[in-house]
Amino acid sequence: MFVLREVFELPYEEIAEALDKTPAAVRQVARRARGHVAARRPRVRVSRSEQERVVERFLETLRTGRLQDLMEVLAPDVVLIADGGGIAAALLAPLHGAEAVAALLARAHRAPVRFDTEPVWLNGAPAGRIDLGGEPSVVSVTVEDGRVTRVYIVRNPRKLTRLDAPADLSR
């Protein structure tokens, strides 16, 4: 409803008819959605230098695969989300907690294929590229208080088609 109203500027009555709702209900949902969008936390709450430092430390711990090092860089309530798009192996549900996330990442390092990481810029923020047996993935993290609180891994090859292509910055 929110996108139909805010982006496509459809009248409340038209949205209500399409969704079998009353115009008042559609207005209420749109008002609440605008409030949620306005209250959303800033995307990055730390300085760029701290984000870069923590991302590099995180990537280094991935390179070594040492469980204790991973535990130190991850926040206790860290959440890992992986997107394979149904094409590449990924998690079916988010993984919660430093122990579970660290164990999974340490296992990936011990896979019987070549494991490489390198820092990259992704969506204007420091991130990492992981090559596991020649298959690329990207990992971005959210940092709070010097530790990783969210790990997003994209393995879906359809989303990575332009990973190595130069960005077109023209308007």
C-alpha cells in the first residue's frame, strides 16, 4: 500500500478497491508506514573509519578461520542472513548468535576448496568479496560498538553479475 501511494501516487480509493479494503484503512496503513520510515535507524551509525576497521578485522578473521577471533569480532546477538536466490547454497533462515555464526563461518574456511577474501566497496560502504572455490559472494556488515551486529551474504549469482564490472556513474 505504502509504495502504491507514495511512489506511484495512486489515490487511496483506488488502492482500497484493489485490495478490498476501506479507504480509511488504507490511509491508516500508509500513515503508519510513513512513521516507520521516518523513525528508521540511520543506515550506518559509526564513522567510516570505524566501519572500515571492523570490516577489515572481520575479513581477516574469515581468512584465518579461527573460531575465537571470529567470536571477538561478532556481537553476542549477531544475525547472519544469506541470499542464494534458490540458485546458490544459502541459509533457509537467519542465523542468530555469535557462537552459531562463528561456527558456520569457521566451517566455510575449512571447506576443501580455495577460500579468498578481499575488501571491496558495496553500495557506498566497506564490504568484502569472498571467493569460495572460484564462486564469488559478497558480504556486508552492520557495525555497532566496534563489533559486527549483522552479516549479509549474497551468493545469488544473478545479483552478482556486475560485481567485477566498472560502475557507470553518469546521470
